[in-house]
Amino acid sequence: MSNPFSESDLIAVVQRTLVSVLGCTPGDVAADVAIANELDADSLDFVELRFNLEKQLGIVLPQKSVLDHLVAVLGDESQVYDKGRLTELAAYALRESFFAYRVDQVAAGMQPYEVMGCATVRNWANLCKGILDGLPERCPDCGHDKAEVSPSGRPICAACSSPLKARTGDDALAASIPGIVSRWSETRVAA
Ligand SMILES: [Zn+2]
């Protein structure tokens, strides 16, 4: 079933959630505003942001970071961190991940916490989109193959309105890593 949410739908969801979590105004939360660095969200705000996004969208956000998953797949931390800073591969993986960080946001040599600091409304919306791209092939209740957004804003079957569960954020991230690593190897060979 294809994802019934567009990037702009999900940006609007993250914006509304931040307005309620941070008590800011909609004008403060442009799509490319960094949630920690520019809106001063702290770790408790992020706990609340995550909880509210999961509840709103009916998804499970990842517990582990892209870098944790990268280390798990490679089995070798030294390919991901160099003296605690991101390697070229780590920065590439973050840009190619669901977060879709831009080149001017994430580069080799940054510290991992700096990445979290610069994550924008759009990066979080893209994470949700990557997870919602992992809906089941067919509705588990009626076998229909189209999803839609319910009036309350969750993914449901377009035929029988059953709620749909996307694979979890950690499963989705883990599944995305091997392709990223092989694209990285290809860019190395090409260079
Ligand atoms: Zn159905």
C-alpha cells in the first residue's frame, strides 16, 4: 500500500505538534527551522515531540540513531567515527537516510550531537515519511491495496478503514542501511 501522506502533509503534522509541545506560534516553525538549535527544544521536548508524533500518526519512531544502525550493519565503529567525529561514510549515510539531511547541514568531522541539534521540521517530517513508506503490501483485514488518511490523521485502509501499521522506525532504518552502504561503495569506485 503506498504512503497516503505527502512530505508537505507531514511537515504540517510536525509543525502543529511543535506548536503544542513548545507553546510557540505557527510562524516560528518554518519547515527549515532547526528544532533544537533555533527553537531551543530540550531533550524533554523531544520526548514529547516523539510521543505526540507516534500517537498522531500511529507509527513507532526509531529508538536507535542512523549511526547506531550503521555501526550494527558494518560491525566496525571505526568506519563511522574518527576520534568521536563523523567519517565521510557516516555523513553520507545521514544525508541518504530518511532524515535526508542536506550537504550544508551534515558533513564529515561533525560531532554526532551536532547532527541532532541541526535537525529541522523537514528532517523529522522526512523520517515520518520514510516510516510510513513501509505500510503492509495489502490490508491485513480485507486485502485491499490502497491506503488513505483518516479524518483523525492516521493511515487507514481505503476500503474497510482498518488502521494500518507501518513497520517500526528501527526496522525501517535497519532495512535502509545496506543500500546506503552499497551506494557509498559505488561512489568511491566511481571517484
Ligand atoms: Zn481493509
